Amino acid sequence: MSRQTWKATERALAARLGGQRVPVSGRVRGDAPDIAHPRLSLEVKHRASLPAWLREAMAQAVACAGPHQIPVAILHEHGSRHDGDLWMLRLADLAALLETGARETG
């Protein structure tokens, strides 16, 4: 995968979420996120394809969501503490949450 592809993905996501892409040059792992944002630490992973089970989990959450619910898939690793569980939600839902939060605090 070309460097231009994942860089373009980071730029597009930064623009969509109101952040700014942080260039890789001079960065050390854990030093700065891929996207600088006032409320979030955003790390972007661009892949040719995602595991089918992740897509299926999200599809199930979407199918079960009511009209005013945000579909979320929670990923839990056997034997680990729930505080470390991961959330997966769609970008459109995250953008809407950020927009709503900005309106409520602004």
C-alpha cells in the first residue's frame, strides 16, 4: 500500500472530525496521535480489508439499533478487565456525537 493512500486517509478523517493530520516525520511511537484533535487522541489504521467478524459485529449493532440509538460493537478479550474493552462505532455516528457535544457546550 502506498504512503500516499494512508496519508490521504488521515487527511480526510482529520477534516471530517475537525482535527489536523500530524506528519510522521520526527515522531516516535506514542509521541503524538495521527490526528491532533481537541477532545480525542486519534490513531488511524488503514488496511486493504477489515476482518469479517468486525464488520458482522457492527452490522448486528446497526440492525438492532432503535431510531434514537447509536450502534456500538464492544470488543472484549477473554480474561481481560472490562475497563480495557474497545468500542467500535461508525465514523458518521462519531462525527454526529462530536457535533452534538460542541453545540451543547458552545
